[in-house]
Amino acid sequence: MTRDTTRRAVLASVLAAGSAGLAASDAADLLDSFAPLSGEAWDAADRSLPETVESPHGPAAVARDEFGVPQVEADAEPAAYFAVGYCQAFDRLFAMDLQRRAMRGRLSEVVGEATLDSDEFNVAMGFSDAAEATWDVVAETRAGPLVEAFSDGVNRAMEDLPLPLEFELIGYEPEPWSPVDSMLMEKQISWTLTGGFGELRRALVAERLGAERAETLFPKRYDHEETILDGTETRLDGATGDAADAGGRRWDRSATGSAEPVDPALTDWLSGFESPTGVGSNSWVVSGEHTESGTPILAYDPHLSLQAPPLWYEQSVETPERSVRGATFSGVPFVIAGANDRGAWSFTNLGADVLDCYRYEIDDAGDRYRYDGEWRDFETDERETIPVAGGEDRELRVRRTVHGPLIEREGRTVGVAWTGHTATRTTAAIEAYGRSEGVDDLLEATRDFDLPTQNLVYADADGRTLYYATGRLPIRRIDGEVVDGDRIFDGSAGEGEWTGFEPFGESSWEGFVPFAEKPHAIDPDVLSTANQRPIDDPAHYVGVDYAAPYRGARIAERLAERVDEGEPTDPDFHRALQSDVRDGRAAELVPELVEAVRDRHGFDSDVIRAANDLDEWDYRMRRDSGAALIFARYLPKFRERVFGPAFSDADLGESYYPSDWTLARLPADDPLFDGRPRGALAVAALLDALDEIDEAGWDRYGDYNTTRAMTHPLGGEAPFLNYAELPADGSPATVKNYRVESSVGSSWRMAVRPGTDATAVLPGGNSGDYFSEHYDDQLRRWLDNDQRPMPLGAGGEPAVRFEPSTEGSQ
């Protein structure tokens, strides 16, 4: 086996299975890892920014602060974004290239057969074609020339600089970057936040458990009052309450689509490409009435995948048109979440339903599908070749209907419509945010924010605040009646279509909720979002995939307490709230466990001690807590004890288990407890947990809850690229969010007083270059939420100057 084949084989296993977190190695391991490689691998150790770079877009200067954040200054916007592209490529080129390869379905070209499933899905979904359609629209906006300048900067960096180490480890060179690639990054972000096949899984659960049991275990609406809006907020029209007040609910929840599930194997396969478990965020704002300074404060921490390097990249841009600093994703030119000299903005996932699934009647040859009373050829029916390194290339049949892609797996098919398949203008909206001057500018820009559907929270230096649900929300109909989207539709009968939707083209707003009728609030006094449902009685169907309200309730509770006490808040209060680790699930589940132990006898001292520790515990998931460790390992054991038998009988794995919110509320007479008392299952689960803890040798929560899962994509082959394994606070249900099992959590934190000061921290470092001092220089700060200043304005002494060249734009 050749050296390159060996590299590909190892990397394939890492990317296919997800690398298990390994601690960073010492210098000897580093030497051993590189011993068989060519000397070119060591060129990456000497990568540095040159003192001068020729730019076809004009002069610019880049300073680097003490954490490696590029501070770009230019008189012309294209010159600034050429420099931004250069800096992103210097710091994150491998991450940029890896992600675009994944979205284009070209991982197997450099990795091999292990990533074929991913490539087949991404090619079938047509993400690249959607990005092309989006660029056709964005190119004509104010953002277009800036995206082109950014791409020029990326490509100049590839020409000027040695490639990052990872390219030598795998053995390939990246292709030039294009504006379409940046649009593809927008699609990737949007899919991560909105891509889901929940209706397929719900149909399967309903078939195997029965519709009534499915509704009990998987309610479409959690019974709580912790919504984002309470109906008293002011709307765009100056009125209060929700738009439904004017005309009542406008859709029919009783109308039904197909209850029959699609093939279980296809359902499970598609589920593997959904948003990662736990994706969400926290964001809140308080008006100047409740702050020491008299200006609003906005706090934000998005919960996304944690890895080395981080998903987010921090940058600052200073031009006559904008002074903006904050976080973006590698490959995206503009700050997505951050602040300018007038305001600050942030986003949490709305949980909106923007993807529908369709069943079709297809002829025996598979060449036509039934639609609108006649047989039709597929809108697209072609063969695409997926190159495979070290193996045979794979040919994939790509078919599309009037609704979008037709996904096929072993002869089973399902049609998909996703709002991201059409041309979207979100890039133009984000660009406009960076040069906005207040609420009115934000509202105007948000009209172009098509996808992902998000909870936008904003505050400005004038004391204004804003909440708005962004993105296109589809309106579905069956036989003329508006219905929700939580079902599988009959595509051949035209059920659930979105009027005006043009997959891989440009859509109108005709079949979507009007902008003024989406959930929103103008100048809210105190408002927080944590992925819970936005409002109790919306005018239009939004979705059903909302988070349980543990985080939302805790944030709202602490904000309300402070306001009710009449105590003004300051940035320290908000950073402390971001660090809150009280787990609401423990408050619900631990007392019954303690009672169950004490109602029974004959336990050894370890069990009694564990029950006593839990009884005295404050429910905070701190890394130094023994009780937190017991609860963290008890909960999955209790889930398995309660749900395992029935779901196993129905051939449904643990990924189908109901939520912890449901688990905590199951009554003692639920059929799941038939002949198995709830208390007895709780005690058995505790014994299971104590056995596991003893076997693993854990003493405190931080022994189990570590950063081990925050790995580099090549961490299996080159473990030195992974971050150090360190103890961490937090859980899936705490404000300070961390999920060690899925490596999802607070992927960026910031606290901003618009127009004055801001702080932020990344989970690792701003550089993706292992040899850089900024590769992991914020990791410990992130663990402690020790945020550092995030100033606006130009930087210090330039590290690199971009000088005009005589050549035209590349």
C-alpha cells in the first residue's frame, strides 16, 4: 500500500465515523507522525504573512491583535475584503476547502470510499446548484463585488503561501476559490441549522407505536409558558400582541397528509445527514432601563459543533462605510454575528419547518413521475460521477421534480423541498448588517434574510432593541386549506406545495408568510431566546422542532429576578449568566430518585452516599462536582431503562427516544411502567451509573465531561492536531452549554454594549494553523468564559500591507 493510499484510508475512517477525541501528543509523537512524510510537510511550520502583498483592489493594512484577530483597514471596500480573503486563507484554508468538498460531494475524491454516502447525499441534494443560483442573485447586489474581491484574496494567498500542513497529510492541493464557494458556505450553515427529516421519523414512530402513543411521547407542543414572546410586545404596526389577534389562526391542524412512512432504511439513512443533535443557541437583550450605563446590553452564545479549529472565525473591518467586528464562518466574507459602531446583532435557531417530504407515483422504468393528473419526465434526470480515490468512481442518477430533489436509496425514493434550494439573499442581508446605523436599517436588511430561519436579536447605541424571526416560512395547502408541514405530502397530488417556489431558481414571496406577519417585537424591554417556541398562538405555522425550555426558563428567570429587584445589570452580570450551569432536568428528576432510594432498603454504603450527595446538591453541572457526575451518568441509564424495551420491540433505536422533558413528566401509570415501577427503574439506573463510574475511575464531573471530543478532522491520523483534554462545566440543558457526547456547545460567546464596548471568546483559537501561537490560546479562557475585549476600529502596527497592483481583478 502506498503512502498516499495509507493516508487516505486512515482519514476516511476518521471522517466516516467521526474521530474520537485524543489528547494532544508531545514533541516525540509529532516527530513520529511526520517521519514518513516528505519535507514539504515542514514548510507549513514556516507559514507567515508577508510584509507586503500586491492587491488588484487597492491599498489596505492588516494588524493582528494579541489573539491573532485580523484588523483590516482600507479606504475602499473591495480592498478591505481582498485582505479579509487573504487572512482567512492564511488562517483557515484547510477548513474552508474541506467544507466545500463535503458540500459539493467531492470528499471521496481525496479520501476514498468511506465518504461515499456523504457525497451521494450532497450531490443528490444539489447544494452546488443551489449555490450557483444564489450567486446569480447576490452578484447583482452591493455584496457581489465584495464577495469577488474576497475570492481574489483567498486565491492570492494560495499562490503566495505554503499550504497548511493538512494538505500534505492527505496529499492533495486545493482548487481556486470562487464566489460560488462562499455561497456554498451559506448553504452549509443553513443546512446545519434547518436540515431535518423529522416528518419521516414521526411517521415511522406513529406506525410502530401507534398514533396515540406517538402523540403522548412526542407532543408537537411542550406544555410550558416559557415562549420568546408573551403577546404583549409591540409590533411593526404599533399594536401589541400577535398578528393572529386580527384574524385568528389561519391554518388547519386537522388536515392530514400521508400517514404511511417511507422505507425505514431510507429514513435512517437520511437521518444521518441532519443537523447535529443539540444545535441551538442562547441570546438575550435588556434595554437601557435595566443597565448601569443606560444603554442596552446584548449577550450571545451559539451552540454548534465544537472542533479544532473552531467553526467561527473572528475579524474586524474598518472602512469609510463600516466599522464592524465579530464572528463569521470560514469562507464567508462578512461578520455574521457581532457589532459595528452603532449596534450589535445575534441569531439563535428558530426551529422553523422549512423542509417538506413528498411521496410520488413513479413508473416502472423510473423515468417519469405522476403529477397534476399526468405522467411527467423529471425536471432533471442525469448521471453524475463521484470520483473515488483508490477505488472505482461512483455514478449517481440525479433526478428532480417540480418540488426539488428526489432522493433514492436502494430503490426507495422520497422527494424533498427545502427553502435553501432556491436563490437566497442572506449574504446581501449580512453585508448590510455590517454598515447598518440602527433599527430601521436592520429591518430593511432582514427582509432579504431568506435562510436560515433564525431568531434575530438586536440592540443599538440609540437605545433601540429588536427581535425578528428571519427567513422564509412556507405556507402549505391541501385542497385549498392551509395546513402545517409536519407530515409527508402526496407530491403527485400537488399536496403541500409552496406557491412561487422555484427550486434552483429564484422564488417569489407569494407562497411564504409575509414579512410583517412573522413573529417579532419592536423595542422589547427584556427578551431572551433559547430555541423554544416563539409564541403560544402564532398567526401562521412555524414548526414543531423546538427545544425543551430548560435553558430558556433559566435565562428568563434570572433576568426577571434582576429586573424585579430593581438592580441594574452590567456586562459582568450577563457574562455570569452565560456561565450559569444549573440543570433544570436535575431539579425535576433527582428528588424522585433520592426518594426511591430511601423508600427501599438493603443498599450498600456507596448507594446511600450517592443518594445523600444528590440530595444535598444544588443541581449545578460544575466540573468539580461529584453529584453532577452521578446525575450525568444516571440520566442516560434511566432513559434506557424506561424507553429501551418498548422501543427495541418496535425496532427503534435510542436516537428515537423521547426528550428528557417527556421523560420527567411520564406519569407512574404510563404503559411504559407496566409491571416496572418508575421508582424501581430509577434505582436500577442509579446502580448502573455507579458501576460505570467505578469502572471508569471517575471522581468528579470533569473527569467525564472533558474537551476530548473537540477534535480536528484529521485528529485520528495526527492526534497532535486535537486540543488538549481538559475538564469542562455545563450540560445539554444548562445555559453554559456543553455536550461531551456530540461535541456541541457554546461555539462563540460575546457580550456587547452597542456603541461602547464588547467582549468575546472562542473555543480554541482564531488560527487553524497548528504551528501558530493562536491555535488554542483561547481554549482555557473559553472553559472559564474569561472573555477578552472585542474593540472596534483600526488595529495597531500593520502586520501586512496590501499595495495596489497594475493587474485587474482576478
